[in-house]
Amino acid sequence: MGSHKTFALDSEIITTLANKNEELHNFMETLSHSLAGVQHQLTQSGSALKSAVELLEFANNALDIKDEDEVTMAPAFRLTMKPKATDNMDHLMVDFNQERQLLQNLKFLPVPRAPEMEVGDCLVLDNTVSVAWKMPVEDSKIDHYILEYRKTDHEGLPRIKDERCWEVVDNIKTTEYSLSGLKFDSKFMNFRVRACNKAAAGEYSDPVTLETRAFNFGFDSSSSHLNLKVEDRSVEWDPQGGKGLESKVKGKENKGSGTPSPKRTSTTRSPAIRGGRDRFTGESYTVLGDTSMDCGQHYWEVKALKDCKSYSVGVSYRNLGKFDQLGKTNTTWCIHINNWLQPSFAAKHNNKAKSLDGTAPGRIGVFCDLDSGQLSFYNAETKQLIHTFKAKFSQPVVPAFMVWCGGLSLSTGMQVPSAVKSFQKAENGLGGSNSSLNSMAQ
């Protein structure tokens, strides 16, 4: 009896376990099916979202165009995205038919073509460069032009690896432009231009190279008087400069004389290698330019600083003696301005002086024509002639300056002004100037 009861109990337990196993199997199948459905929904949702984002970005970029004449601004997208917890993701789709039609109707501005430089209309005159260009075909959508330029010492097409960067002039409304007040410290300048409309800038024109050659020099500080403080473009009187050393030299070599001896023999050294004991000394408060001239036409300007008591401006041979004063030798030509005690304004050469009418201008232009043997001085503001020397320069000359109690500022890199060229041409046509000092008695 006991064995029969045990067998019945075991059968009941096995039946119960079998039923539970079947229920668990069915539950796992249901769960797996549900997971598969969720994964499918996630895939569909991600694909729909990615497509919507891409289309939104494209439409937003197109709508950034602000030209109301060309583009009609669209309203915000009418999205109908209302997420629901269902097995189907079709309700998340967006209807872009209206926006697609809008994008198809947009009118995009074409990129402007490259302008063409009008080389024949480009002009370099009076340190001003005027450039002109044209469009290859008429384009009513051009809004403005951008001009770029740079200085270079290389002729021909611009070099990619040039030492100077391009300068930019933006928002030019016409097909020409002038750059004025330039310092021509390079042999050439490159120019190029591009056209712009409301949407984009076009390609650059083929560049043009214009010659901008001019006379450039600075002060030669190695030979200047110790009482002169010299910088690249200015010189000032400094009463404390070289004090003691200069008085000792002056007392030894020029004792008892307020002016240097005009009979002293000039050296043949050039300012470029002068220095030490060969500096200008004594009463010769002189500094020369660091670049010589042996031919051609050259122009520079000098401005007297405030309260300058005495100064001279002119040219000299390079072998000027260290005690020699400008205008007191036959190798120097200058105009001298004295505002101390008895004011005077005179042209000087070979220790001869000719008084000049009026007062000295604040800014003096110096024109040296080595080819025709002329040295002329002008009022730099009005270009009115002050004086002209006629001379047969047998050697190269350098700019020369004397300063006492005050200072001078120098402007170089200047073309010969057109007014000066015209005046000189007229003067030469009339047989030359009558301002020469060569025949004056001492």
C-alpha cells in the first residue's frame, strides 16, 4: 500500500513540473516576439528621424538666404510628429511636399565671373596708383568689388611665395580705384580684383604688375656729427652728443677759429665706410644720405621741425671733408635757412651765397636731375620753384643736410611730381634758369 501512494505522489509532481515548463516556454516565445517587434520599431524610427534631420538641415541652409528679391521665405515646417505607443511607426512620417516645392522654386545667384584688368587705363603718377577693370560680360547682380595689392621687387606675374602680403580694399562700387599717398619703396606693385554679388565672391582677375620705382635713402649715421641724433627718417640736434670728445678734437685741430678752414683737403672715403675719427666734426653739423646718385632724376622732401634755428638742404660729393660745411666748398650745393638773430634765406655753393626772396617754406622739395645737370628746390606744398643750380656733376652725389638747434624729418620713396616735371620741361625749353651761382663773385 505504501508503495502505491508514493508512486501516485511522484506522478502528480512530474505532471505539475511539465505544465510549468510548457507555460514558461510559451512565455519566453511571447517575450521574444515582443522584443523583435520593438527592435523593428526602433529601426524604423531611427531611419525616419535621420531622414527628417537631413531634410531639415538642407531646408534651413537654403532659407538663410536673405535676398528677398530672389527667395521667398518659407514658413516653419508643419510637423505632425505625435509619438504613440503602437507597433506601427508610420504616423511619425513628415509630409515635406510643400517645402520640397518651395525649394524647387528657389532662384540661386550664379558665382560672378573674374573681372579683366584694363592695363591701358592703369596710371602711376605722383605716388598715386589708379587701376581700372571691366567685367567680361555685363552682370547686373554685381554688388561690389574687392581690390588686392602688394609691393614687390619682382617684375612680371606675382610669385606665390612673395615676402609681402596682399593688402585688401573692400566694398568698391565702381570699376576703378586710386591708392594715394603711397611710399614707393619697392620697384613694382601687383594688383588683382574680384567681383561679388549678394551671395558669393567670384574668382580673381589675372594680376597686373605696375612699376613704382622711386628714390629711397636714409641718413648715414656712421658719418654724422656727434651732436646730431640720427634715426632712419629724422635727424635732431643734440648738444650733449659726444660732449668732451668733440671739444677736445675741436680745440686740437681747429684752435682759435669759429669756422673750419676751407683749404682743408677732402678725403676720398665714402660715407658708407666713414666712422670714428672721420665723422663730421667742428662746426660741420652735417649728415649725408646713405645712397648715392650718378644718373637719372630724383626727388625727396625735407620738413623742418618746430623751432629749428638753422639748417641746410642740398647735395654733396661723397668725399666731403669732416670739417667742411655745406655750401662753402665747390663740391656742395644747398639752400640755407637761418632763423637765429639775423634771419636769412639763401642759396649757397663754393662759399658764395645768393639771398632768396620771401621766407623758407616749412617743407622743401629737392629735385636732382643728374642727366641735365640741375638741382632745384621747391615749395613742397605749392610746387613753386625756390631756386635752381646749374652744375656739371663730375662725380656721384649724395643728399646732404646740416642741422643746428632743431631737427629735420625726411620723406623718400617719392616720384618726381608731375608739376615739377612740367616746370622743368618748360624751363629747359626756355634756355634754362638764371639762378646759377657759378658766376657769382665771392
